[in-house]
Amino acid sequence: MDSDISVPTGLSKTQKGVVALGGAALLSAAAISASPGRRVFAQAAPFNSDVDVLNYALTLEYFESELYKALLATGKLQGQDLQYVTLFGQQEQQHVNAIIPLIQQLGGTPVQMGQYNFPNPSTRDALLDVLVTVEQVGMAAYEGASGYIQNKTLLVAAASIMQVEARHTAIIRHLRGLIPAPDPLPPAMTPDQVLAAVSPFIK
């Protein structure tokens, strides 16, 4: 079964290694609505299949990709800040583009993009604070969901993406003047904890 999973073509070797789970950041399935009264993700966590985990990943990758676009559009970043945040935003969009065909390969239906309530930070530091929060929550959420992965190919990819998302977090923390890796064993977060953390960003 594991050999039935393939990463989409047209990506570099490094990208292929990290996109199979769509990025470490995973939002609570209950957190995001596509429209009033309608859930984007019908299956509540914990997850019953790899499609559920992938859709959980896709839910946040949509969110992160759109968040990066919104924050970049504020014009608050310059120089090295702008270079890093632009790159990370592009990588989040690449994750979205890669996860969708993976879900379809497994016979699943990709979730819809949610509606978001993005902030408009007044300063560069406030903008980076938003990204620190989102990236840290995403890492913890991914850690909490990774144990539900059944396919070994996806599990290996999950380990590789964790490195990439952790680097996102460390670099953004460094840009903000924070210790890049403050915890030797960062804790996982449950879906309910993730929901509480990201609810201010969700319409």
C-alpha cells in the first residue's frame, strides 16, 4: 500500500521530500468554516484515515498561505524580513498545490478553503509576532496529529516536513529577537487546543 503514494512531479527533490503531508502546521478540523453553518472539514479529529490527516494538513496550509499573502500585502517588511517571509509564503502555497493531488490519489475529496479574519499589524514586530504564533501552533498541532498516519511513505514525508516547518519557526523567532529553539521537547497540541489558539483568525 505504501508504494501507491507518489509526490506530484514538477517539484525539486527537496520539495518532493517535504510536501507529501503539506507542511507541519495542522489546524483543528473544527476550527474553520467555509460558509456560515457549514464546516470545511466534515470529519472531526482524531483521524480515521490518511485522507483525514491530509485534509487536516490542507486546512492549515490554505490558512497559512493566505495569511502570508495578507501580511506581505501590508508593506511592513523590508530587507531580510521580506526575503524570508516571501519565501516561506511561497512554500506554504507549494504545500497547498501538492497536497490536493495526494488526497485525490487516495480517493479522497480535498476540503474547501475557509474564511479568515486576518489581522493588519501596525508594526513590523507585531506582524512577526503573528507569524511566530501561527508557526508554533502549527508545529504543535502537527505533532499531535502525526501519530494517526498509517501509510509509511507519508510518515517518512511527515518527518521531513517537520524539519522545514521548524526552520520557519526558528528563523521567524530569530528575526523577532527571540530564542530560535527555546524548548528541547516542544509539546504537542490537541485539536481543541489548536482551535482555541487560532480562533481569533477564523470568521
